[in-house]
Amino acid sequence: MNPRWQTALKEYSEALIIALILALIIRTFIIQAFKIPSGSMLETLQIGDRLFVTKFAYDIKAPFTDWSILSTQDPEHGDVIVFRYPEDPSKDFIKRVTAVPGDEVEVRDQTLYINGEAVDEPYLTLHPGPTRVHFGPRTVPEEHYFVLGDNRFNSHDSRFWGFVPRSQIRGKAWRIYWSASPRWFLSDVRWDRVGRRIE
């Protein structure tokens, strides 16, 4: 092989390997992209939203594990989080933290009560749907969180399968980097949502 081609091939190979290593580090420790497949978080998140999730918001974890090397902060009321679905850890879910360890939580007549007090939820959506489930009152155990979808009538959440272990939380939703029709990636772009911070 021509020495010039050998040199070029070596340089491209090294660059590709470095890029792959950097991508793995970023995806494991810093940020990861997720797509919203359902309407359980309407109107906060639309079907077809693509968003970045900060992986280090709560913990720095060992690669390819749920083992926390370092805790950075605790999830708080109102945080929108991505976590492993407790009934099928191969799937990721996204919901809002509504109760933290030690809280007494109850959902009654579509109103959320924390420690006996009704919670004002400005993000709440009540599109018609089948879900009108009462829950509690129950106390959130240590290292667990109670999560609900913003689209309360159309959300499969902690009312059905219980609390989310902290170890299963993958990160905190940060910003929408793209938003378009779920059928056509480049058509029906919702430009007003691109770059929006998730709150």
C-alpha cells in the first residue's frame, strides 16, 4: 500500500476511534438523547419531541451499570426525569417527580395531595381518557420517588406500579433539541419548541 495512503488511513482510524470514545463518554456520563413516543406528558412534552437528558444531574454512575459512583443532588418536586420502567427495565419512561422520600402522597379526584396539602400543578393537563385512579395515602420510602404524567388521564405512572427506585433514574430532562411530527422527521417541524428548556 502507498505510504501516503497508509498514513491517511491511520490518521482517519485514530480520529474515528477517538470520536467513538468521546461519544461513549458523553453518552455515559454527560448527556443522552431521548424521543417522546406517547402523549402522557402533554402539554409539557409533545409526541415527536426529541430532548437531551443530563446524565449527571443526580448521580455519576459506573459505565453500563446503575451503580452510583457519586451522588450530585437529589431529585426534587417538579423535576421531569427519565428512568427505567419498573415493570420492564429495558424500557425508558419519562414522568414528573411529584413526591420525594418521606412525603405522604395521595391522588384523589384528580388532585394531588402531599402531606395533606393540595398541590398547585400549573403544568397539569386533563385530556379526556380512561385513567381516573385514586392512590394512597402512602408514604414514599427512602431512595424512592413518586412520579406522574402531566396528562393525568392518559398516563401509566406510579399510581399503577408504585415508586421509582433512585438507582433506576437515568437523568433529568433538560432541553428539546428537535420537535416534529412523529411520522415525518423533517416535516411539520414545531420550531417554537426547538431549544425550549423543560420545566
